[in-house]
Amino acid sequence: MFPLRDDNPVSITPVINWLLIFVNVVIFMYQVSLGPRDMQIFVYQYGAIPAVITGEQRLPDALAAVPPMASTFTSMFLHGSWMHLIGNMWFLWIFGNNIEEAMGPLRYLVFYLLSGISASFAHVLFNPASAIPSIGASGAIAGVMGAYVMLYPRAHVLTLIFLGFFIRLIYLPAGLILGFWFLLQVLSGSMGSVSGGQDSGGIAFWAHAGGFVAGVMLVGVFKKRSVRFFNPPHTRIGAYYR
């Protein structure tokens, strides 16, 4: 399942959400401009390396650009490829504007950053000996998705579904889509083979799950008092869209 857009309009201009997307794109363009070798060095300088954060290993002085704990912040603005970046920014574009409206811009920014940092610590917890940098905004965005489930689980999301050779477009409840996504991260993190302390396939599943849980737990602190949990959808869409 791949979400295309939600039917959950906002009444604000989501400036912070746009700014986060812009910053992520600009930083990745800078990464690409460095060339393959220097880009790899950049990732080691600013990525979150569990073994370094836990103190089991130490980076060479030439790579120690920030304190180990600070890398839990810097790592969420790095990406490994254009597809990695586009996929993350697409999810942020769909779900972030509603959460910014529910929290207000400054609270949303703090919430986003805390979710990303929490995701990094979750990854460290399950991969404490890994010497591989963890990068990407997906942990922070998972926090946004966790908040979305708590506030708008019945919002309609136009979803692309692949059924073998058949492709369908269907509106599904956000709670179903995002709940399935979270379950997939937990199952993948639990059942996937771990190699060198890194989650299976080079994907930090536990960071995703940790960010999602952080979003679920923090949304009550950061949302406006006037915003209720489990809001009904703004509009009613038929079950199928072709």
C-alpha cells in the first residue's frame, strides 16, 4: 500500500512543514555535490552511529564533527539516495500539514525533532554495537504518522494498492494504513536478520517503530487543547476511487 494523498483539509499555510521539506532537500543536494567519497565521509561525520553513541567505539578525530549525542539530531536531515529522500518527503507532505495545524508551528517543530531523536535512540537500543551510520527523516516522520493516528484515524487516504499484476486506487482509513505500516516495522524489526548490528536490508525498522511510538505518546503534550483525539473525517468519500 502506498498513500497518495489524504482527504483532510487544513486552514493554515503549513510553513514549518514546507521548511522541513526544503531543508532536507537542500542538505541532500549538498551531499550529492560532494561526490561519492566525500559524501560517505559526511554521513559518518553527521550520521547516528550506535556504537559511537554507546561509547563502544570512537570515531577518528577527522570524522568527529559533532558530539555523539548531537548526531541523533543531525542524522535526521541526511539521506542515502534520491528515492530515500523523495519517499520520506512524500509522507511528510501528506501527513505533516494536519499535525502542524493541530499543534501550531513552533510546537510542531519541537515535536518533529523530538520524534526524530527518539527514533535514533530506539535504533541504538536495538543495535547498540552497530558501527553503521543511521540517517534519514523517517523516524521523525514516523512520529508525525503516530500523531496522525491519534488525531485523525478515520481520515480518508487515497491509497495505491498492488495486488500482483493488478493496481487499484482506494480510499482507506488512515488508522488502517498507518497501523498496518507500524505493524510491518515491528514485524520486520523482530523477524528480519540482523547483520553487523544493522536492521535487515539496511532499513532501521526499530527507528521507525520508535519514532511512531514517540509520536503517539507526545501528541497529547503538543496538540492544542481545542483539538480532540480521534476526530471524525471532514468529508465522506466512497469506498473506491478509479
